[in-house]
Amino acid sequence: MRSKAEIPALATGLEATPSNVASLASGATPFCSRPLTARRGGSWLLRLLGILSLTALWFACRPYIGVDGDARLYVGRVLADLDPRGVGLDLAFAHDGQSRFSVFPHLLSLAVGRIGVGPGAMAVTVAGMCLWLASAAFLLSRFFSGRLLWAGLVCVAVLPPAYGGFAMFEWAEAVATPRIFAEALGLGALGLLVDGRRFFAVAVIIASAAFHPIMALPVLAAGLVFLGLGDCRWFLLLPAAAAAGLAAASAGAPLTARLFTAVDPLWLRVIVARSPQVLPLLWPANSFGPAACHAATLLIAWSLADRRLRRILVAVTLVGVAGTIIAAAAPTQLIMQLQLWRALWLSSMFAAASFAFCGAALWRRGGASRAALALLAIAWIGLDNPVVSGVAGLGAIALRFGWAGRPFPERWVWITWGMAAVFAAATLVSRGALVIKTFSPFPAEYQWSMTTWLRSGAQVVVGGGAALAIAIGLTRLDRPAGRALAVATTAVLALVTVVMWDDEPSVTRARVADVGAAPLRAVLADGSVYWLDSSGTNWLWTGRPEWWSQTQGAGVVFDRQLALIWDHRLTELIAAGLLTPADRFIYQAARKNDPVVTLGALSKLCRDPDGPQWIVSPVGRVQGPALSMAVDRWRAPATEYHRGASATGVLAARDFAIFDCRTFKASAV
């Protein structure tokens, strides 16, 4: 039997803890009866500080790494178009199966043509990041306002953005790619759709697809599900679209014909080795840690949300789950190339944005709900561990749904929050120690890099804690101390961002600056170049196509010929001893040794009819007899560092030996 004092506590949604029961019995207004959102009024100065600090935090958590990652492919595409007989002959650009579907290369080409490669790529990245943050704010403001909106945006800035297999992809990446623009426009389109402005929403989705169709497709699907949850007649479009797609595929229409075409074994073998992320059945167990955390957050947020927020949460969750299941169950050419599992970016983003909302709603209910919030925080901190995130997420769900409205001892709330604090501290210490151990052999520019220290997860603990404090209402900006804290926080974040956001290593800056490369280009006047352990952007120095690099293999899922040529050359390099068998499985295996250049390796590769015209290698990785065959040497403007095969080894390269393969072909004759 419930006491008379417990009944009103349960009716308001508070847990029936002694403190809540006593509060209601005394006639006090329960905290949960006050609105979750703060007043829309407030000082313009505080709003300005909020915008400045949020923008600084956004950029600080996404430092710029330069022409690296997937930006190499898009910057290279621009240079290939400008020099079709040079960089344009590179394998990645001669068999490019993606760029023709995007307007992004034209935008990047315009920027590069006006202000140069380095500044152009950076300017495009900054524009994409600003658009993304503005679009996220626009979309989230349809559901939250006041402190919940600010807290949600802080969570979007600091919580881990990785999704999919092998943690390869992130939303809102600070690199010059079309994804960030397609995502930003997609978020804006969803915001317009929520507002009921369907015509404008469709126009913005089309613009998103013009940048990156793969990233825009889940936005379209989520928008349709959102509409269908409000009016089931919209769901009639799903079978109509499916029927049209099947009819087009059956008729052999361009692209859609691939829907019924299987990937042949040779091609599939290359994809499995080089791009296992496109096949969900190959994802390792730790890839499902984020999924468990996101699922728990979205489910709890759904249980606390109003009807409109529930619709969008259900929509992005259904689309993400359906896309992943289809990608796993039917890996035909088209399904594999569409990478339907990438729909997870939407559910991942909404999970991050909903964490603050969950925090405010759970905290106000007290009792078991506060304990659930502690477990949910543990799930986010331990995101990369599927056991931690899974167990903590299930615990949070159990407390939210199993103990809702039931008495819950307050000491257990303290215990769960104590566990969260200990786990957060232990995680910071262990990850910080790992960062120090990993990067201690590297020079200072790597040790003090923003990118390096983000690996510690400090931004998740500190930033996530700050977001909860904002959402719960622990920060009070209507008081002098709160305003002083806001000013100090904004100043620190702005200073850190200005000083450290451009996180390019010196060697990356040197490549795009095009300084000191003239002597190298004078030697490498024609032909392709194999650069030992190339970064994938050495055409910035040489002006010549690379014969083989790992970066070239990024598009093997889109072009069969590219995949087979890339794999054949990889096999030749392994046979020559210039790569190891582990280099075929870069996400699943690690090298046991670092290859060195020998006379035998030079002779074998150079005499291959399909071999390169030039081989460039760090001098320190060339055996003495082979070094005597070098036709020239070149000193780079900056030193390049690689992680070696040994646990603490670092490979440093600044002086390079240049080998002309015609020398070895002539000696064979």
C-alpha cells in the first residue's frame, strides 16, 4: 500500500523517495512541475558569450589535421583535374567511382584556385563546420530551448561522434570532404520538415544529395518515417519507391541494375581486406559499444519526450537499424556501394544531443532515475568497450523502466554516482597514461597536439559533466559568479581554439606549401612513383601519380578495376618485400616488421612490366648495397614520422633516396 504522501509524488513523475515525499507532503512545488526549458529572455551579452564559447568548444573538439584522411582524395581529385597528365594518372583518380556524383570537387576547386591548396582546404573545412553547427542548432531548437538547447549542443560538440564499423567514420569531421556539407544540409532539412515547411525541406535534401548522396539518403528516409508517424498515408510512398526501384533494376537502368548483381569473389576478397567497414557482419565487437550506448540513450529519451521528439527519435532509430540490417543481409553491388549502415550517423547524433535532455529529465525525477543517469554517463564514458557500455546501458534502462514510480533508497543513488565518478577518474588516468606512452617517442608537436590529447577522452568527461550541469540547472548565469565563470570559460576556450585548432603536423604543412619540392620534381620528370610507406599525398611534392598507396584503396568498393589493379600491385610489393602481409588487412592486423629496400626488392619490382618508373624511400630504410644504386637524394622541408612495427618504435624520415627503375631494367637486358 502506498501512503497518501507517496501518491502525489508518483503522479508527478518523481520517484517516491523520502525527500520527494516529504517535499510534497509539506505543500512544496515539485521540481518536475517546472518546465524543463529555461526562459527565452536573458541578456544579449550572455547569449553572445554562449555562442562564442560553444563555437570555440566546437572547433576545439574538432582540430584541423590538414590534407589528411579522406581530404586527400578530394584535394587530389582537384589537382588531378588541373593536371590530367600528371596527378590525374594516379590510380585513385583514373578509376574514381565517386566524385562525379558530387558538386563538392567544384567548390573545393574554386577555393584552391583562388587561395591555394592549404588555405583552400582549410577555408572549405571551416565553412562546413560552421554550417554544421548552425544546422544542428536550428534542428535541435525545434525540440529544445533555453538551457536544454545549450546543453544539447555542448553534448554534440564533446561526445564521441564515431559510428559504424571499426570507428572509421565520424559525423562533422573537420576535413575537406563533402560529408560535412551533406550532413549539415540534411540536419537543416529535418528542421524544416519538423516545422512543416516541406517544400523547402525537399529542396535542402536535394542540395544535400548534390554533395553526398549516400549521406543524404538516410535523411530522406528518416524524414519520410517522421511524416508517416504523424500521418500514416505517407508510408504509402515506401512500397511505391520500392516498386519503382525494383522495376528500374529489372529493366537494367543505370546504377539500379547493380541491385541484383553480386560482387564476384575476386572483387569481394579485396573489399573484405581493404574496406571491411562496408560489411556489418565483419565488424569487430568493439564496434557495437557505441550502438549499445546510443540505443540506451535514445530509448530513455523516447520515454521522456513529447510526441514530436518521439517521432524524430523513432524515425532516425528505425532508419539506422534498417539500413544496417539490409547492408548485412543483402550485400549486392548497389547495397554495398550505398553503404546503408551509414544511416547510423543520424541516430548517433541524436543520441549525443539527447543525453542532456535525459540528464535533466532523469535528475528531476529523483531516486532510481538519478541512478539511471549515472549508469548512462558510464555508458558514454566507456563507449569503446561494448561490455561496459552494454551493461551500463541495460542497467540504465532497467532503472528507468523497472523502478519508475517505486521507492529507491537514496544511498543507492549515491553509490551509483560514486561508481560513475570512480570510473570517470580511472578512465581519464588510464587513457591519459596510454596517450603519454604512445606518443612519448614522438616529437613535441605530436605530444602536445590537440588531436593527441582528445584521445584521452577528457572532453567527454569534462564537457559532458558541464552539459549535465547546464541541463540540470546547477549553473546560474543570473548571478555575478556565474557570469564571471562564463566570461572566463569563453576566454579560455577561445584562446585554446585560436592557438591549437590548426593541428597540422609540420610535414603536412610543408606538403601543401609546395616549398623545397622543386629539386625532387626536377628528377621525377615523368612516370609513376612508388613511395615507401606513402602518406597518400606525396603527389603534392612530386607532381607525379603514385604507383601504389593505401589511400588509393579507399574506393575499391566503387570500382572493380581499381580494386583488382590495387590488389595486384599490393601483391607485387609483398612479394618484393616492400610491404608485409599485414598491409593487406590494415584494420585487422599489425606489422611484425618494417620493410627495408634491398637490391633484390628493387630489381624485382622494377622489372615488373606494370612496375613504377621511380621508387623513393627514406635513406634510413635502404640497405647499403641498394643505396649505391640511388640516382639522387632529396631532403624534405620537414621530417615525417610513422609508428613503427615495434611497440615504442618511431620511423622518422627526412632524407630520401631516389631510384630510377630504368637502371634495373637496362641491367636485366
